[in-house]
Amino acid sequence: MDWNKIHADFKLNSVSIAKKEIPEVAYSYIKEGEDFEKEIGAFLQCWIDTKETIEVKTSGSTGVPKLIILRKEHMVNSAIATGKYFMLKPKNTALLCMSASYIAGKMMLVRAMVLGLQITVIEPSSNPLKGITKPFDFCAMVPLQLQNSVGKLSILKKVIIGGAPMSASLKEKVQDIKTEVFETYGMTETITHIALKKINNNPEKAFSVLPGIIVAKDDRDCLVINALKITDNPVITNDIVELISEKEFNWLGRVDNVINSGGVKLHPEQIETKLSSIIKSRFFVAGVPDEILGQKLVLIIENEKEFPEVLEKVKELKNIKKYQIPKSAYTIQNFAYTLNGKINRKATLRVLNL
């Protein structure tokens, strides 16, 4: 397979680039560009070399970042599947506002080269649409970027959100916006998303998988992904799911985050979704050792101003069950974060000696 074939309609920052021109473009980015452009140049160089594989860093959201090897053919297949799902056509426009150091940014470039998209790259920031007036057909963001872009989101036709779960309050903010917003499920090992869920404009209740993918559960109730066109072997995840069919599922949380409190299994991610309607600061819930319960549920919040009365507000929530109410709350000036900006729960708990 000619994995590094470049579509004739591919443009990078409004400039048409043929395959033979990629080395020169990559070199100029590496030599003269800003740090984010150097990352793009380095990826382009790797993409057009003779190797059938490429090394990619994982995000480190569930541990220490590591290098894994992906087949370029699989990356092309992933790009084609995304193109079919969203009906992306040659000459559609795309915005890259994420780092090309990680798979999400790399795949935006691959989609552009494979599908013939005209992609504009900007420096990654928490407020990517600031100063942007040009409309785009397709974009990928993390929840924090979406949070800061709601007021200008109408310049995007379709946006996919990944990297972390979306809060209930954020989902509510985009309900009346024409832009189609999709929550994604995926990881570096699956070459970004393998399933999507529309969250506004007739929102969907469950994740639907991309073409060519089938899902199942193992004996832990964790998702197993069968996707021969993007992985050589089934991917066994640590994500607990409610399986609706081999094409649909609901994500419940991480098996390694499950809290066993007095014999009741609690999923932090589900509780956090409920709490996000009243807590505006960054926060998370976790289980800490307790002599009576084994583990007790606690709330960690990053803003002292919201801290004093936060547990009383939680108790007033109508959709929360008694055992989902944190027993204690703690505040910290700054959370610990992974290299790509996700909350490092374990490291933050260690700082608090919990």
C-alpha cells in the first residue's frame, strides 16, 4: 500500500504541496519554525520516509508516557474511516490547533494528506479560536479548548472532542449552537477515535463505532475493540462499558479508578459528570483508604473560593444518590498534570498525602 501518497487537493496553510515537496517543507519547518511547527516538520519527514511504521508517544493519562509503534497503513485506514463517517470531501477545510507531538495532532495532518483537506495549522493554546475569523469544516479539540471557544464555535461546521470526558455543564453550553459537536472515544493504540457520540443537534445517547469496527466486553465488563484495519490484534481496554450492541456502547469509567466503598462500586467519572453541573472549577473525586468503608469517596477541588460550601451544594443535587456524595473535600492550589495537560489524579493525591 502506498501509505504516503499525498492527495492532489492537499493544502497546508493555503499552499498546495505535492509529495515531492514535502521534504523541503518539513525541513523549513524544522529549521525556521516555532516549536509547534518543528513538531509538524518532524512528523512530515517521518511520514514520507520508506519505513512502514512510525513511533508515537502515548498521552500518559493513565501512567508514564511511552513510545508505541503504529503502522502507517493503519493510520491511513483510520483517516479514511473518519472521512466516511463525517462525509469529508477533497478541498474541505480543517483547523489543526493541537500539538503534533501526540496522535491527535498527527492524525489531523494524515487526514488532510489522505483526504485532500486544506488544513490550517496554528499554535496550540487553550483558546484556539481567539483571533480566528475564517470558517472551517472540521476541527479537533480537547474539552478545555472547547470551553474557551463556545462564543466563536459557529465558525466551525464539525468539531470532535477528545483527550478527556466532557462535563455535563460543557455539553449544556453547546446545545443551541449550530456547529455539530461530537464526543470521541479512543486512544493512541487505536489511532485516535474508534467511536463517536453526537452531543448536540439531536444528541445521541451512546457511542457508535466507525465503519469496520466491532466491540465486545471481557469478564471485567471492559471494552474489547476488534478493528483489523487499524490494529493487528484486538485491543483490550480498562474502560468499563455498558454494551448495547457490537456497534454501540456507553462508557462508564476506568476499571482502575473504581472505588469500592463499603461494598458499593463507585465510578468516579459518572459522579464527576453529576457534580460538574454545580462545580465550575477543575475537580475530581477519588477513593482514599478508610478503616470502616475500605475506601471513602473524597472530592478534590482546585479553587479555594468554591471550596467552603461545596459539599452542601452537592447534597442538594436531585440526581445524586446518597453513596455518591463525597465524605470529605480537599482543596489544592494547583493539580498535578500530565505532559499533555490532563489531570494526574494519583500525583495530586500524593501531594495532599491522601
